[in-house]
Amino acid sequence: MSKPAVSLTLTDVTADEPCCPPLAQSRIPAETAAVLAPAFKALGDPVRLQLMSMIASAPDGEACVCDLTPAFELSGPTISHHLKTLREAGLVDAERRGSWVYYRPRPGIMRQLATLLTIDSAAC
């Protein structure tokens, strides 16, 4: 008899409760790793890491695509592709206002990724 499949989703690991202890304290469960890996993969691209930084550090808590695109020597469609990847990885939320799209970081997933990478257990 096989074990029942565990269905873990991004919303399960982005709640205010920590999803798991830091890597330095304990092995991450396979199901949690499978859910969080796309977020780490999305941040593994330099352009997406810069975009995430720009969005997360935006003064109003959100950034317009109209402000993000000029910061790169890439076409608008390429920037849109990178932003879509961040959105699909659960790192940002997007809201269309007229002809522009505004991006906001998702604090829950950012907290989870930070907690997972924490070395100092006192920082948790």
C-alpha cells in the first residue's frame, strides 16, 4: 500500500507561521522543498533578482512596470517575461491599472525564504 500524496501549496507555506526551521537546524521536508524551489529558481536569474529588489524596495510598496523597464537594456516583452516568472513563482502580486501593471512583493513567501536561509537561530 502506498502512502497518500501530500498536497502542499504555496499558500500553505506563505502563512505567517514559519513553514519549517532554517536549513542549518533541520532537513527541509521534500514537499516543502518542491513548493519553495520555484521561488529560489526564479530568483536565480540576475535580472529577476534585480527586479525583485526594485519591487521590494519601492517607496510605496509597489512598482509600476513603467518604472522597472527603463532600468534595463532589455525589451519590454523580455521584462514582462521576467515579471511573469516572478508572479508564477509566487514572489509578487500584480494589479493592472489602466494600461500599466503594478507589482507588489508577497511578504509571506519572502519571510519563508529568509527564515529557511537563516543561520542564526536567534534571528527567527
